[in-house]
Amino acid sequence: MSLGTVDDAEFKAFTDKITNAVNSGQLKQAIGESAGRIGQQSLKKFKANTPIGKTKVLGRAWQVEGPHYDGMSWSIKLSNNTKYASYVENGHRTRGHKSWVPGQFFMERSKTQIESQLPFLITPLLVKFRNLLS
């Protein structure tokens, strides 16, 4: 029993557009730009949430690397080479171990804020992708 015929010309044209966008590098470029935007926004957020001490060293030490594409996934690396960053984040004992200085969790707070902004940060990518396929 036959259910009819399917004209797949429209689907074939759509897959050709996707293939052309991928092969031309336009899609990779658009994703890279979007990832770079996420990295820069993350850097701003981390700097803004970092506690300002007397020397301001901790806030100035933030760096962003990337975006990097390894053939499978994109990555962005945020780093702070200040030796005491993790102690400010998570808390620490005072000298002599007499009391505890609570953590400020500024990195965790920044990460949560960036995650909530991701839909807005990738929207330009989705629009660009839609335009490539129209």
C-alpha cells in the first residue's frame, strides 16, 4: 500500500543552503564572533563582580583567551593569575588559624549572571544564521 509521493525539492534546497554556509566558513565565523562576544561580556562581568581591595590587583588580573575551536567544540578561557583569588572566592583561615574569613563567591555569581544572559548573547548569531539560510 502506498501512502503517496513526497517532493523533497524544498528540503534538498534547504540542506544545500546549510551545506554552503558550513563549507564557506560563514557559519564558523558567525559562531566565533558570538563566542568572542560571550567572552568579552564574561570578562566585564567578572571584573565588575570582583571585590576591590586596596591595591585593585585582583580585579585587574582578569584575562580572557579565545574563542578557540578544536574541531569539535568552542571554548573561552577566563583566568586570574592572582595567587589569592581562590581564597577570596571560597574563604580562608586567618593567619594563626584563629578565625575564618567567609568567601565572597564573586566568580560563582558572575558565572550565574553570564549563564542567564546567554540567550541574549547568542541571539545575534541565530539571526545571522537565519539570514544565511533565507
